[in-house]
Amino acid sequence: MAQLPDIIPVRDLRQETAAVLKRVQSSGQPIVITQRGRSAAVMLSLEAYERNERERQVLRLLVRGEQEISAGIGHDLDDVLAEADAILARDRS
């Protein structure tokens, strides 16, 4: 089962910014910031943000590939894998 994110009001974020940042960095879990009782923003550690961005780029490539296959446009599998490897290698450095 997925873990529910921590939720804190913006007032608490203002008063305990350093502690909230430390909690985000150590847990790797997002924290939802509320304002006037409604979700306003999500705070992520830099590592979690970068991981999400890498995953999003890979998913974009997969969707583009599916669209091209549907349209009858093809690419060589070796070229596609090389492009994916290049993205992953760039993100590791």
C-alpha cells in the first residue's frame, strides 16, 4: 500500500523551515503544504525531484515510441536504447 504523504500547514513551514527541510531530505518522502486548509504545494528533496525527472523523461520516450509505432514510423531498437542510455548516463553525472 502506498504511504500517505506528510501534510503541514504553511504556518508550520514558516515557523519550522529548517526542521521541515531536514525531514524531507532524510525521509525522501514528499510533504504537502496546505494554505487555508487546501493543498497548495509539494516539497521534495532534490534527489527525489531529480529521480522523478529522469523517470518522466524515460516515460516520455516510451510514449513517443508508442505514438510513432501507431503512426507507422519506426526507429531501430539499438538507436532507441542508445538514446535512453545517454539520458540515464547524463543524469548520473
